Amino acid sequence: MNISHAVAAITLALLSTVSSVCSAQADQYMNAAAAALFNQAQVLLSQGKMQEALAKYSDAAKADPSSPVLLSHIAELFRQASEKVQGERQVALRQQAESLVRQILLKFPDNTLAHEVQRKLKDNLPPPLHQGSPAAQAELILGEAAFVQNKMDVALGHYERAAAIDPGYSMAWVYAGDSYYAQKKYAEAETRYRKGVEIEPLNSQGWRYLSDALAFQGKRGAAEDALFEGIAAQPSQVPNWIKLAQLRDAAGYPVTSLKLVRKSSASLGADGKPVVTLDPEFSGANPKATDGALWLSLGIQQSTDLIAQKDGKANATTLAAETARWRAGFQVVNEVTAKGAPELQDPALKTLQMLDKDGELETALLLLDYRESWRPELEAWKRDNPNGIRKFVDKYALRP
């Protein structure tokens, strides 16, 4: 890849992650000293100067250590950097990003930016969206440079030129909507966001921003509909679920987070042999022994599937394979509890066990633990269940 194009691609990815917080809103999330440094960092980022931007973000974080926005930006920069290196350096950068995200979500469990960084750390396979032409992307970067300096008319001009250059580039319209949204011109923002999702219905962020614009106009029902469309576009976009829960909570219909945390993993080593890792909390005598048995079963089943995939006999990355692993795990639970072992302790595991008994395990995994590799199965499920997401939420009141 051409170096200038590589820088542009990284910059756009970063801007896409952080675009929900504009310079005009910075002082809502941090003190004045940090906001000034944050705005400088945003300008540097829009120019592709990532090292300088990281330094400014770090300075801003020191000026306001309590701001989740600043730590989220730094975590995303670490995550992006980790994808450009290998070996120990990659592991160290990912660990830095993961540690920051955990810190943020412990204190701010609904922080949008932190959830987006976490999603990319867990599953960075992008949805099948149209990637703008180099010329259109260049206009978008120029627009962001103007946006973070609060030059909204200039930014809008660049976004509209990007859309004219590449009519299939939905993000150009979404960014154009942002230029109106930042000025609290919600009807105008709605028009641009709607154009973006009409071009690409799988633009999950576009649906979320459309929902925001509708909500500020008092159109609650339409705002909720837009969020369901955003969830259908990419269920792993947790901010859509958070906003849906906020709307439902306000209406007296609370939605609870599953809070599933994976505690086992499997991979193939350099020698081709499987490596199963189980969380240290399950070592020795442990009241959560049954939880550990389930996670160990999932890890072993995954390692078996990875070997089969290596031999060309199976695909370990499908929803069907993941569902089969969980069902085998719950069978292990049934067997050990029948022999006197304690019941599952983790509320998330108990909830999934209940959903398995209800015949809804596959749907729950699809919606609450989505992987982009499940895209074909998601699209097939949506065709067979045209109102399935809303029905699931109405029945179980669950979100990721």
C-alpha cells in the first residue's frame, strides 16, 4: 500500500471511531484545560500526525484524568498501532489498549467510545460497507480537519464533494449530517443521515446518529426504529444497544446487559498443536468449579474445531459451530451437576443456559455476542425473522 494511502486509511479509521465526540462538545466531557489539548490532538489526528496526536491526548488525560473520552482515544491509538506490528510489540500494544478499555468501562459502563474500541479489539472484521475512493477519502479527511476546528461550512463542503465524487460512499453523508448535528440543526442532520443509510442500510453508525437526530426532535418511536435497524446492521455495535436501553428505561421497560466475559480461549501453536487457555480464577478448589468446567469445555471444543478447520474438514468461525460448542458445554454442566456439582454461578452463563432451554441459544449468541464472520447466517436469520430482534428484546429484555 502507498504510504500516504496507509496513513489516510489509519486516520479515517480513527476518525470513524471517535467522530461521535466533536470539538464543540469536548468541554461536556472534560475540563477546559483538557478540552483545549484535546482539540489540538484532534487537529493533529485529522492531519495524519498520530504520534503528535497521541502526545496531546496524553497531555489532555493528565489535565483531566477522570475523562473517559481521552482514555478511549488513547486506547484506540494503541489498538490501531498494534495492527501495524507483530510479535511481542503487538501483544504489548493490545494489552495497553485492553487495560485502558477495562478501566474506562469499570467506571463508565455505557461509554460509547470505549465500547467501540472494545468491539474492534474483539472482532475487527469490518461489515461489508463500500470503501470510498482515494479522492473521496481525501475530501473526508479535509472535512474532518475543518470539523475539529469548528469550521462547519467548510467541513460540509468537503463532505458533499466526497459524496459527489463517490455516490456509494455512505459515510460522506453521515459526516455531512454530523456538521449539522454539531450545530443542533437536527432536521438537517436527519436528512443527511437518512441519505447515508438509504445508500447503505448496513451502516450501523449512520442509523445510530439518525436515531440521535430523531430523538432530539421528539420522535421517540422513529428513534427506536432506527436503533433496531442499526442493531440489525451489525449487532456488535454496543452503543446502539445502550441507546435502545436508555429509550426503553425512560419508557419504563428496562433492558439488562448480559455482561458475558469470555474466560477460555483456544488457538493453534506454531507446531500446529492446540493451546487451550483457561482463566486463572478457576485453578484449585473453587466454588465456581461448574463455571470452569463449562469454559474448559468451550475451549476444548474450539481447539477441536480449529484442528478440523486446519485439515479442511470444518469451519470453526461460523455461528453454527459456536452454538454447537455452547450446547456441548451445557451438556457438560448437566452431567457434572447431576453428580452433585454446584449450579452455574455467573449470571451471564445462567442466562444463556436458560435461553438454551428455551430454544433461543443460537439467536442469543447471534445478537448478544456477534462476530462479523457470522454475516451470512445473520442475513439469513433476518430474512426468516423480519421482526426477530424486536421480538427477542421484548421477550427477554437483554442487550450485550
